Amino acid sequence: MEQGLVVTQLDIQPGECIKVKGKILSDAKGFAVNVGKDSSTLMLHFNPRFNCHGDVNTVVCNSKEDGVWGEEDRKADFPFQHGDKIEICISFNETEATVKVAEVEFQFPNRLGMEKIEYLAVEGDFKVKAIKFS
Ligand SMILES: CCCO[C@@H]1O[C@H](CO)[C@@H](O[C@@H]2O[C@H](CO)[C@H](O)[C@H](OCc3cn(Cc4ccccc4)nn3)[C@H]2O)[C@H](O)[C@H]1NC(C)=O
């Protein structure tokens, strides 16, 4: 599988926004956007699943601390379709991370109390077109 996009050495502060623009592959099984300290310590693993790991059309969110996954949080909304061109906006504060996609907002607790985002990775069946930090 092609290695996805990875950005390190970031210094994203509370209230700032990471915008990931791209296209969901037409035969996507799933993709993930990870933000946190590094690949082993994630504030948020945002994982829309079309059909993988036993999930169909389900957004699974989780955290990861020192390589150990936390408790999964399955969301009710699934605002994604194969082939969609989308923009995902991620921001956070001391209590939660927020992911905005189209008109839908997902919240996930900032379980690790992270005070900045240093790491961004996009994995799976998603072709990144642009990244913007604001
Ligand atoms: C019921 C007992 C087994 O539970 C299952 O355990 C699996 C293994 O831990 C859970 O799947 C894992 O869930 C994690 C989040 O909690 C991550 O999503 C794990 O995937 C990490 C990962 C990303 N990637 C790259 C990637 C990402 C998206 C699409 C394609 C490749 N490769 N591996 C994924 O393997 C899966 O979500 C979990 N299912 C349930 C219902 O709990």
C-alpha cells in the first residue's frame, strides 16, 4: 500500500485549524486522519470506514497513548460517499478535538490533555490534494 501523507514538527495550538482537502477513492474501504504527538501518541484517530474491520459506513474515533489504543467511539453520522471531494477541518482545545466535514461536526475528548498538535498523518483510501493550517 502507498505510504500516506505524514507531517511532523508541527506546532498547532488550541483554536487553530488543520484543513485537509482531498478525494475519497471510488472503491475506498476506509481512510484515517491522525493528529497528535507522533504515530504512537495520538489525540485523535479519525477513521471513516466504508467497509473494513467489520464496520460498514461508520466513523470510528480513538486515541492512542504510547502505542496503546484507547476505547473506540463510533459516531452516528457518516457524511461520506465514494469519490467525494471533501475538506476535513480539525481543531482542538483543552477538553476536546473537533472535526468538521461538510455540515457535520464530530467531537472527541482530548483524553491525553494535549496542548499542541505536532503530527498529522493521512492514511488509506484518500488522495490528499492540499493541506492548510490557519
Ligand atoms: C471485537 C474484538 C475486535 O475489535 C476490533 O479490534 C480491531 C483491532 O484492534 C479494531 O480495529 C483497529 O481499530 C483501531 C482504532 O481503534 C485502528 O483503526 C486500527 O487500524 C490502525 C491502522 C491504520 N492503518 C492505515 C489505514 C487506515 C485506513 C484505511 C486503510 C489503512 N492501518 N492500521 C484498526 O485495526 C476494530 O475497530 C475493533 N472492532 C470493534 C467492533 O471493536
